[in-house]
Amino acid sequence: MTRRSTVILVSCLALAGILAGTGTYVLLRTKGSPRATAAAFLSAWENNDYAAMTGLTVTRPPDLATRLGALRTGLGVTRARFQLGAVRGAHAPFTATLRLGDVGDWTYAGALTLAEHDRSWRVAWSAAAIHPRLREGQRLAVKTIWPKRGAIMAADGSR
């Protein structure tokens, strides 16, 4: 084998190795991004698309539609808006603004935890995805508390 043939053969083998490695990377890499998954999940939540939300979770919670439907009904949610914050790694903070019937808007900060699953980014579902202080078995409810009535005073200060 001549020197030129050897150089060509080594170059071809190196190129084949690079292409094979690139092909393996393309086939095995995690598709999408944590940000895209979180944005899709929050968008589905805004639109009451519980099937889409379930499809974006690591383990498919069978009661997700029931829980979020009960949340909307129990709180009297007439509109939900979610603003995704700066996603860092697998942590996706968001701001939720829920319009609660005649009560008004309730805004709170929440966060989604994401995980790589089957080469895709998914939401690691838990009750804390609804509200950070919510735990399994708990639910949110609107409770109206009227303050103690104050004394009615005359202009001269007497009751």
C-alpha cells in the first residue's frame, strides 16, 4: 500500500467514525428542551387540555383531569394564565394568574420539575406542580372570612 493510499484509508476511517458518532448522537440525544416542554405544558393547562398535559408527564397521572377540573370548579376559575420564567436545567418557574369568579385575580409563583424520560423532556408531575405548597391528598379552596364588625361611631366619638 502506498503512503497516499494509507492516508486516504485512514482519513476515510476517521470520517466514518465521526459520522457514526454523530449519527449515534442524533439518534440517542434527548429531543426538545426543558423550556419547550414547560411552555407546552402551561399552554395546555391554560386551555384545559388535560390530555396534552398528561402526555407531557413522566408517569401518566390517571387523575390529572379530575384534579385540575375540581380545582377549576372548586375555586371558580374562569380564566387561567401562566407566564414561564427563566428555565434553569430541569427547574421551570412560572407565574400563575387565576381569575376566581367574582373574587378577582389570584397570582402566585410556582415551578415545574422536568426530567429526561425516553429521550424526551417531561414534567415530573406532583401536587406541587399545581401550587408549591400543595401536597398529595390536599386541595385548594376559596374561603371567605368576614372581619369582625367595627363599632359605629357618631361625629362626637360616641357609639
